[in-house]
Amino acid sequence: MTQPTSIPHYDVIILGAGSVGTPSAMYLAEAGYKVLVLDPGASVGQGSNKKAIGGIRATHSDPAKIRLCLRSLEIFSNWEKWYGEDIEWVQNGYMFMAYREREQKILQDLLVTQKSYGLNIDWYDPQQLLDIVPDLNPEGLLGGTFSPEDGSASPLLSAHRFYEHACRAGADFHFHEPVTKMITRSGKIVAVETPTGTYGADVVINAAGAWARPVAQLVGVDVPVNPDSHESAVTEAVADFLKPMIVDIRPMPGSSNYYFYQHRTGQIFFCITPSPNIWGFDTEETSEFLPMVTRRMVEVMPRLKNLRVRRTWRGLYPMTPDGFPIVGWAEEVENFLLAVGMCGQGYMLGPGLGELILRLVQNQLTENDQETLSFLKPTRQFASQELLK
């Protein structure tokens, strides 16, 4: 039904100007769609995006995320060449270490899937790992995987670049405008309301991150996405000594894994995955975080013990029951596209996913897209588990 002329009408309205919504807006606008992005924040990337530490990897355990992140890596690594803009991209790789047979088996078993989907990764023995990172603790080290094409970039710089290109292509961004209501008619969303406006739309995309569930509930759709609090920190700057992102997936009391890397400024960024999960929207720092994570880091790399921590912060991971994103059309509402539940990996998934969202809206999916979406579909049973969360 045609919207009243008093209501601005858009081809696509995106709810959320973060790691997924902003790249999606760029690709859709560049393809000629009239796009509006609504976000409650003051500017782009002010939700969970600005809390990310910048790691970008295709080293995952499932084909969907491997494929999407391989494309994201291609975009991030070529951004400066394509656009002449610095996003602080550094390609130093990811290293997953094994100090126990359990982790060794997990990492080695995953190589079959990872290699079959095009990931440049191999198993390295202890000496080979030490050749790359001499400061690793060699005691008990069984080996690990290394993927040299993974890397890192600046989440805020990247978000701003996607935003600028989206705006140049004609996308509108309205900040300080949380969605408060979605008007449906005959099983479709016809308009979106905020405290300051009403906007018609042909397609509405939920890219609201940790707030995806309450947004979806506005149209009677329940997506199993719940916010989980994770803490991060950064140290003082020191001379360059560490290249890859170091990931230790051993579950320990209080945490299931942790990871750290040295930024090109010399600072060490690090984060830990709490176990059990810390559900809710609380982003206040805790006293438990630093003692827990630093103990684990110094065990693996004793050289870190003299570094001074400059700042800690806490962000939200929008988690799904199986650790995989939810991407696809909602069954309950015909034109409601879900791009939610990134499980803390929205930054690395965002560019590849943005292109996939464009093809979904265009109804021009490739055979690979169909396979990717089969792993991420909203109607799945959520029975499997991501092994490299």
C-alpha cells in the first residue's frame, strides 16, 4: 500500500548504526536503494562497536563465518588501496595455542573444515610457534594453529569510513532516534516510528546488536539474542615485540578463553570470555576481571608481567544459544530481515555480511550464499555449538 505523502518513504530502513548496520547501509545505498539508518546513539558505532578491540579473523569453526569473514578480510586489507583511507589495518595473523591434548584435538580437527573453505591456516609444532612468537612460554606447549592473513583494524575508524561512504551514496542517518513502534499491515511492516518521526519502508533490517531482541518484539518476533558482558583492557605502549593475536581456548574457572595482541601503537589490547556468562546490560567494570585475565596472560607470556594497564572497559556481546549469528527473513513478518546475534564478532563479520544483506534484499543470492544462510537461518534448532567463540 502506498504511504501517505506526509510520511517519508524509504526502500530500506536499518535499525542500528553499528558494525553490521553501517556497512549494510553503504552497500545498499551504493546499489541505488534509498536507505535510512535509525540509531539511539549520538553517532555511528556508539553501541558495542566502540568497545571492540579490533581483531578480524576468518579462523572459525563453521563454513558460514569462515566465508563471511574471508570476504571481510579482503575488504579490510584492501581498504586503503581501494579508497586511500587509513583504518589502521595490520595483517599479523591469529595464533591459537594448545597446552593440553583437548585443545590440540579441537584445533587439529577443525583444520579440515577451515582449509576446505579456503582459510590459509596450518598446524605448527612448538618450535615453529616460538619462531613466530619467541616470548611464548614453551613449557607444556604442544603446538597450535596460525592463520597469517587474519589481522586487526580500528573499529571506530572503520565505522566512520563506512558511514562516510554510505552518506556519499545517499543514505540518511538519524541519530538520537530509537525505534519505539513498527506499524504492520497484512503481515508486513509499513512504517517505523521514533520519538521524533514516522518513516515508511519496503524492508526493515534489524541490526540492533545487543538490543536486537526488544526491537524484534515490537512486531511480535522473538529472536534468542541476549546481551552478555565482556571486559577488555589496554596497557601502556611499549616497543614492538608481538605480531599475532594470541588466543588461548582452555576453559578455566571463571573464563572459557582469552586473547590479546599488540596494536601498532605499542599497546597491548586484551579481553576475556567469562564463564558462566554474565547476562544483562550492565557495562560497569568489575574487580574480578584484571586478576583473572592477567594471571592467564602472564602464564602464557611471562614477559607481560611488568606492563601497566591504562584502562579497562566493558561491552556487550549479543549471544545466541549456539554461538552463531541469526541472518534471514523473519517468518512472522514478510519484510523484516534479521541480521542479529553476532556473538561479539560483528566487527569482523560486518563487511562480508553487509554484502550478503544487499543480495538478500535484491533477491540475488548465489549458491554459496544459500549454503551460508542455511547455517544462520532464524528457524534453525540451535543445537550445535561454535567451537572458537
